[in-house]
Amino acid sequence: MKYGIKTTDKDKLEEWLYLMILGRKLDEKAPNYLRQALGWSYHAPYAGHDGIQLAIGQIFQKNIDHFFPYYRDMLSVLSAGMTVEELILNGISKDADLASGGRHMSNHFAKPEWNIHNVSSSTGNHTLHAAGVARAIKYYKTEAVAISSQGESSVSEGYVYEAVNGAAKEKLPVVFVIQDNGYGISVPKKDQSALPKSGDAFASIPNLKIIHCNGKDVFDSMNAMTEAKQYAMLGKGPVIVHAACVRIHSHSNSDNQELYRDDYELKYVKDNDPLDKYKRMLIRYDRITEDEILEIEERATAELKKAHNAALKSADPSPDSIYEFLYAKAYSTNEYPDGLHSTEGEKIKYIDALNTTLKEEFRANPDTFIWGQDMANKDKGGVFNVSKGMQQEFGSQRVFNAPIAEDYILGTANGMSRYDSKIRIVVEGAEFADYFWPAMEQYVEMSHEYWRTKGKFAPNVVIRLASGGYIGGGLYHSQSTEGVLSAFPGMRVVYPSFADDAAGLLRTAMRSEGPTLFLEPKALYNNPNAATTIPNDYSIPFGKARLLREGDRAAIITYGNTTHLSLKAAEKLSAENGIEVSVLDLRSINPLDEVAILKLTQKVNRILIVHEDKTFAGFGGELSALITEKAFEFLDAPVMRIGSENTPVGFNPILEKAILPDVEKIHKGLLNLVNN
């Protein structure tokens, strides 16, 4: 059935009119909250997008479909069933705001319990999340679609292409709605794209259907969205709905469109107001009377007033709540509370510990998935074969290759984990940690999802990265990145140095809620010094350091590759100089074992921090500050640091040796420390 002015039921026409009038009244009222110092400091008016937004909400089925609105989608979520009061609570950032409890920007509407997702302010990045949840919809054979809504200028972002291209390759049931009003804030479309219709940029991609519609027209929009949803649910691939709209008002309440739009253009967009057009059509075709429209206007005004009064009485968020929902629940067991175990038994290499643990967890939880680059090509399992044999055992739907698109790898992991909290995902975020930078926007996004949603969503994702040097890899194959990647609240970061720690922390990460960055020093994969015995079902709590060597003259605090170098330097100091020093392996960078660090400082009074990353702005600076701030009275000498030189890691072995820490450099640093 096609929707039309004559064929659509009158009750439905009136319902749509009521939603459009109610939404417009709120759209026009929103800036007043800021003027009255009540909040809503960011509001992006939707007027001119009425047709397509009404249609998005109408075809969305709560608790079945998944909807990712953007900041201009006020009518979309109202049409989907959210109340005016809920939208006002979001606008004025009240604690009862369903999207975030005031933690996220106004006009970022969400209702997670209905699958209306909280999205970030990075324009268009939620296309990746929509593709990810659509992957789960397809895998679990659900009769549903994912809907991603955005403005036309966001199509210029590279990750939007990654989302559409990847969704088409996988034939995912996702509808990408492009609401094209011709402007990205003040930038006209001609400065954004060579195409008059942004959606046509994807026309050459197979398995993708593109539908153009008049986003100002209710019926054309309803027909387009209905067709798009029906097509996506056939399993043939994704759909782009390109809706031509107009932007009647400024981009937001911090923008003044009169600075870049002339009077003729402003008059044109007002003359093409979709709400006025819809009213005229209803009257012209005798589907409704002017008196009935007035009655609807009055009902909408009354509802808005009631919602306004209720929202103003709602409580503000408490300043004491800022540390709540920072980290999701970590898996814990009482069997190995300190991560210590018997050393009797056969030693297992670091790489085999990872491979075995992955397989054991995949057997234990059938809702576990892994993907990345080069993950599953016959007998190959990743660049270093960490995932070898996994696709053969668990199948290509759970273990598969991803495009060389780090944003897509990480963004779809975020999205797929939204489908059900039982899902656990492991990704190789990049083939080498050095190549991870294109995914940084998604990494940052993932780090604050749990906090931003006030605990309603945590991406249960483990991000594996082969890190560090000592392999002669040079640029993009030898850098250490933890100094940068540990700086984001909400992201756990671990860096195991031995096979048992690798197995135990990986198991804990995969069983925990929330994201974990799992850094693997690739030089240790097959290093016999990193091989250990590993108990059955071994797991290690986050934030538990391990004292590997005891001494009373000084202590080294370290992790990763430099743990082994530090142990050798300590033995050299003992053999050649008769000086005994302790070596503490952090294992976890975030959370950090402050208790172990401070206890050791009090005991030995001299601390040398050793890590592979650069000393300048490296993680050792944070450790030094912690010790100086909380244990200064126990220090007999300044805290010292040894790390890489403040340069990239060179390819030639001579350059690499000059740049990276080694046993001699650490030994020399220890001598300077104990003699200071």
C-alpha cells in the first residue's frame, strides 16, 4: 500500500498532524530555555525536515528495530514514541534524562530501553554502530532493521563510507537516512561535495539500494522509508534514503544564518515549510477542517505546557555522581586474587597462551566473536597467527576478516555489542598498534559510552594490539602507544609481560563488561623468557601488579618488553656490583595498582621507572607524579625514568638500538640511582 492524502486513514492523518504540530512547538520553544538560563544550550532546530523525520519515527518499531538519531532528530524520536517531557529533560540536562542524565550534550536524544541509542557529537560516526548492530540482527536472524540518521555533510567523513561499504559487503539490514538541507552549519553543499545529491556518492557499491525522496513531504517520505525498511529486511543489503529538506532556521542557537544566507533564500525555505504544506493539503482534500486543526493546536499547547512544568520540577544531577559508571563491572574470581599460581608444569609460549585462551572462551560462550585484518585466511590467523585455527573450529560467522578500515573494525564492534549484553567481541584493532590511529575517534567514543549513558550501555569489547619494537620493524611496526591510549577515562589498559599474565588478563577482559585495550608486546610472542606454566581457567584481576624480584636498594617499576630487560639488568647489577633491586611488573596500566607501587616505594626508597615508550610524555611521567605526590617523604633520591628517545623508532638495527631501552641502559640507570 502506498501512502497518500486520499488513501491514508483520517485518524492516522490526524495523529501525524498532532505529532508535527507538537514537535514544532517544542522546536520553537527550545531556545527559550537558554534565554531563561534553564539549559538547552545547544539546540539544532529540525523545521524543514518534518516529512522525513515523521516517517523515520513511524516505521521504527521500539524494542525490535535499532535507531541511531542525530542531533536534529527531535521529531524523529517524538514520532517514534518518546514524550515531550522526556525530550525537555534531555534539553535541560536533568538527572532523569533518559539519554545520559545530563552527562551528554542537549539535543542528543535517546531511550536505550527502546533501542533508541545514545550517539556522540561526532557527526555521522554512528553509521558504524548501526552497521554493527545490523550485523547482530542478521546473525541472530531477527526481523528488524537498524536505522542511522544524519545530515548530508557528514557523508564527507571517511568512516561514513566505511560503514556503507562494509554494510553492503556484508549485506546488512541497515537504512542510512541522509537528511539533506544543503548546509553543514554555514558551509553550503557545493563546498562539501561535487555531487548535487550526497547519497549518489555511493551509487557504484553493489548490494546497496538508493532511494531519493522529498523529505519535506509526509507521504513521499513515508513511502520511501517503508520501501527502504522492507528492502533491508529481505537480506539483500543496506539502503540509503536521501531526503531533500530545507533548513528553515539557523544551524543551532549559536549560529546566525543571516550572516551567510540572503533574503531570497531565507524567504524560499520559509515558503516551503513542510508543516504549512501538510495543513494545506489536508484542508484542500477535505481530510480535515480548520477548526479541527485549531483543536489539535490547543491539545499540543496543553501537552507542551504540562511537560514543561513537570520537567522543571525534576532534579538536577549531583556533582557527587561524576565517578559513577566510569568503568563497567569487571569479572572477578577468588581463585587467584593476586594473580599468583604454582609454577609446576609445562611452560607455554606467550602466543600459544593467547590462542588457547581465545579458543577456550569461544567454547565457553557461543556469543563471542572476533574479527580484524588477516584474521582468517586458511591456516593464517592474523599477522602473527594469534587466531590460528579459530575459523576452522568456530566458523566464518564468528571469526572473520575485516576490511583494512580500522574505524569500521572498532565501530562495528561497538555497534554489535549493543544488540545484547551477553555478546563478547574481540577485535584486532589494527595489524600493528602503530596503525591504530585511524580508529582513534571510535576508541574515544568507546571509552565514554558507559559513563555517557549513565550505565545503560557498555561496549563489551577487547581491543587487541600487537605493540612495541625489538623486531626491526621501524615506523608503523615498532612504536609504543600506551602513553596516548591510557589517557582516556573508561578504558581499561593491560600490558602483560608473560604467558600466564597474557592468558589470565585476556580471560578476565573477555568475561568483563566494558572495553579493554589489550596490548601485546609482539617481541615476546615466541620469546622463551616469556613462556610460563598456566593453570586451567586462569584469570587475573585488573589492577594487580606482580613483584618478580626482591631487593632492598632500589626498585624498577615496569611492564611489557622492558620487564624482561629490567630483570636482566637487575641480575647484572647483582652479579657485577653486588646490589639487589626489586622488579615490579605492573601488568595493568589502568586500573593501576597504586597500593603495590606505594608499598614498594616505602620499602626501598629509590625508584627507577622503565618502559619502552618515550620518556617524554610517556606513562612513566604519570607513575613518577603518583610516587612524588603520595610517597615523597619515603624517597631518598628523585624518581628516575628510562624509556625510548624522543624520536620515532628507526628501521635500521643500529638506529633501533640507539633509540629503544636495553639492558645496558637500564643497568647504567640503576647504578646512577643507587649511587645518587
